[in-house]
Amino acid sequence: MAGSETSQREHFAELLSENRSQAALPGCLEKLDEPNRRLIAECYERGTEVAVIAQRLGRTAPSVHNTLHRIRRMLFECIERNIAHTAR
């Protein structure tokens, strides 16, 4: 696994270690479209490496990395909004 991929996964895992983040995640995942939810599940629930996912999808590994980065950013922003909203 590439170093940057590992650090991104670790950062995402740290974010989810907070109770409020964990509570917000299911609702944020629901807001993703089905292909993005499947990609996140493949990568994080099953631990499939990006190169394997890319090959299966007929895409390049950098393309899948970029998509995962975009999805993580969307989830992070959704979780932050949810936490801010519930803190009021």
C-alpha cells in the first residue's frame, strides 16, 4: 500500500474514532450515491487494495485514489456539518 494511501486511511480512521463522528457516519454514507458507497465498502470494510479495485473497475489506480480522496472529503465535510449542527 502506498504511503499516502496509508496516511489518508489512518486520518480517516482517526476521524471516525470520535463518538460523534461515528454517530454521523451512517447518515453521511447514505447521502453518497451507490457506486461511491460500494467503493468505500470495498476499500474500508473489505480492505481491498486500490490497485485491485482499479483493475476490477477497468480504471487506473490514480483515478481510484482521486475518487476515494473526493469521497473522503465529502464524508468529512458531512460529518463536520452534522457535528456542528448537533452542537447547537
